Amino acid sequence: VEVARGPSGLSAKLAIRLAANTKPSDFLRAVQERLDLFSDLSASVACEAASSVSSGFVVASCRGPEGEVVEVWKPTVEVAKALERARKAWVLGTSVTRGRDLFE
């Protein structure tokens, strides 16, 4: 298999975070069903089953015809809760405490 490389010598990678209640295997199954509609593309895409990662995520990935990689990351329940707490803290920290502007 020949992998096309970009000018920097690296292949493209895209990571998508799934909701905590989404199963990566279901997501990959839906991707495969869509790929099956395009026989040329379907034959050149390889997807790997989800595997555990020690960082608190479950990862599944697909490699495209030119070496590009799409990864789907699903956080564990503990990580999802920590991310939600961090998001809420960030929102509270960025809230503006002044009154409305004259022109609002």
C-alpha cells in the first residue's frame, strides 16, 4: 500500500470527540454503511475496531486512500464529567459582570 504524503511529509489526521453515550462501534458501522454506497472509496478505506486508551478515552480510527486518518474518541464517564465541569468553570470565568451596553 502506497501512502501519499503532503509537502510536510505528514499525513492528515482528524479527531472527533463522540458524546459519552455514543458507541464508537455504532459510529464506525454507520460510516461503513455510507462508504458501501461508494464502491471505489469503500475498497480503499480501512477502519479499526475501538481500543482502550489509558488516557480515559476509547478510540476507533479509519485510514483513507491517501493515508489520511479519522479518529473518533469517546471519553469514559469519568473523563466526560471532568470535561463538563471544566466547560462550566470556563463559562463562569468568561461571563461579563457589567450591565448592558448603551447600544444593545
